[in-house]
Amino acid sequence: MAALATGGGLTGSERATTTSFQRKGPDGGGSRLAFVPGTRPSVRHGQLLLSSGLPSLDNVLGGGLAVGTLLLLEEDTYGIYSNLLFKHFLAEGVVCGHNLFIASDKEEPSDILKALPSPLLNTSISGIEDEVTSLKSKADCQESMKIAWRYQNVPNLEVTQAAFSKFGHYFDVSKSMTPELVQNIKWYGFSLLEEAPLYPGIKSCDMACGYTRLLHSIQQVIHQQGYDGSIPQKKQRNILRIGIQSLGSVLWGDDICCTENPQNTHSLTKFLYSLRGLLRTSLSACIITIPSHLIQNKAIMERVTNLSDTVVGLESFIGSEKETNPLYKDYHGLIHIRQIPRLNCLSYDVSDTKDLAFRLKRKLFTIERLHLPPDLSDTVSRTTKQDLAESAKLLSSGCSVMAIGKKHLDF
């Protein structure tokens, strides 16, 4: 590697194509970051990135999730779509060969592993041809003057060719992952349904019993299975993807969802503080879903947000007025990017997209830019068109006609 950096021992043609300005790492290599399958270095802050399971979400978050960070996912009202995104994160780890740690309050980790969506690998595109066709036809209709002028030159977030890259994959939600793929990885499970006594050497530290047991289990896996980045490892390194489902619910022994002034006010925040310290010194990344709509004390939710690196909220249209609103007929909910981390820099990657929506199609779960139909389009009712036409006539005929015309004109 030293010959590559100085140019010694190379022929003339090789010297012409080899630059002498190459960064040398502590092991003599050209990069400071170790190569781990399923990851790529960030150009902005120089840390390893891994995919969240949705390429469109990776684009919004600045390229992906950084190793050693925590993604907090605010659940929708019924937990349907947050659970789907949670499974995409784990399924991406299976495809990339990462190891998994699955924790749940009401489901067995083995059942979650069996219900992961099937990947659409880059060997064939027949699985998503129908979805690509529908996206292209929609884009053609939008460009043919059926959308507002300010949306015409805006690129779509969902890039179909990115589905076949090595970083980030698409998944078929209508099929479950084959057992052969799951057998090739190593995974660890933690379930509250299994009654396990508290270890005598662990102090509760005023945390709920479920949090203490979970924290000890994660710590044991990181230190004993070779994911601790502070200790030199002899074997090949790998990424540990940690998924915790519905943290903060009543089943964890916490009462933050029961009353506005809970007794265990600091239990969840202490757990997140300790977990974040473990993530910072390990080759791992964590996703946590939390029922934020059930937490009555908003101060607790603000502390939880501050203790997380990335915060994404899901707002489902199920049971709300937007479900029957014709403006949102093509979508199933909204995506709210609450927080993006600042890693090794004073600023963060700010996406130019502010209005995001998600929808669950026949096979794909996608996040797209929210396009609302303009006035006088095909989605506007006929009565609305007539009212606008009559209002235009009244405005053009002068003030005398307006005095005897309709009185509900809105200026």
C-alpha cells in the first residue's frame, strides 16, 4: 500500500494513472473506514452509512442512516405503516448480510422475522414492472399540464433505477421472505412475553424492569459478539441492526401513556441515554418505534426527541377527515421529518422537499413528494367549477352587479 501512495515500484503508465494524494489509514490502507458489506462512506461527514430499507427515505435523510445513530419512528395511530417501515429496516439487514437484534413488547421476534417482506433483487425487474409503469404514466400525466406550474420541474424522489444498486433495495410487501435468506444471518431476540428474572448484578437505576432487561441484553450482545468498536476485533466486522418495537407502551412497565404526570418520568429518557452511549462505540444502528400519539406529557416527548439522532413521524389518514378528502386520494399518509442529526459538522443535510407522503401500493411501500391537484383540474367537483365561473362573471361586471349578486364572495 505504501507503493501506491508514493508511486515507487510502478511502471510509467501506472504512475500516470495513480495519484500520490491518497489518505492513509492507521492500517496503511487508503481509507480510515473499514469495509463492511451493505454500507458506504458519507461524503459529507465521513461516517459509514447504511440503508433504512427505503431508498426514498435514505435520500431525504442525507444518504442513509449513520452507523452508531438512533432512528426514532413516531408510530401512526394504528401502528400499521410504522410496523411496515420497521420490517423494511430489518429486511434490508438480511439482504446485506447484517446481524439483527429484535425486541418487541407483544410479538415474538421469530414471528417478526418470518413476516419480513421479500426483496426484489437486481437480477430481475419483472417484479416491479407494473409499479414502474404506473409511476411513469402518472409522471406523464402530471407533465401534460394537469399539475400546477411550480411542480413541473421538480424531480421525483422515487428513482426506479436506484432499486437495483448495492446500497438500498426494494421489497415486495405482498410476499414474505424465504427461510433460506433468514438462515444465512445471525439474529438475537428479546421478548417481554418471556418472563425472565432480573439479573442480580444489574441495578435498576430507577428504570422500568423491561428497560433494564432490554438494555442489559443489548449490552451483552455488543460486548460479547464482537460489535464493540472500542476493542480491537480479530474476526471480520459486521453491522448489528437493532430494532425495538413500541417502546414506551404500557407493556414495558412504563406509565407515560397512562397519565399526564407519570411516576416513571425519567425511565424512558435514562434508557435512551444509556442506549445512545452503547451505539456510539459500536458498529450498530438502531430503529425504535414509539406511540407518540398516546404520550400525554409533551415534555417527555421533547426529551425523547432530543435524545434521538433522527426523528421521523408517520401520520396515517385512517380514521381522519383526510381519508375521504379527494386531494389525498392517491396517498395513505404523511411523513414528517422532525429531526436530522448533525454529525461531525455544524449543519446537516437539508432536503429541498418539505411535503412528503407515503402510500402502500400492491407490492411497494413508497415515500414520494406530495403533489396536490390544482384548481380546475379533473379532481375538482363540477359545482366548484360553476361557483368559480359565476364569481368570475360577477367580478368582471363591476361593483353594481356585485351589490345584487352573491354575498359570499371571498376576496
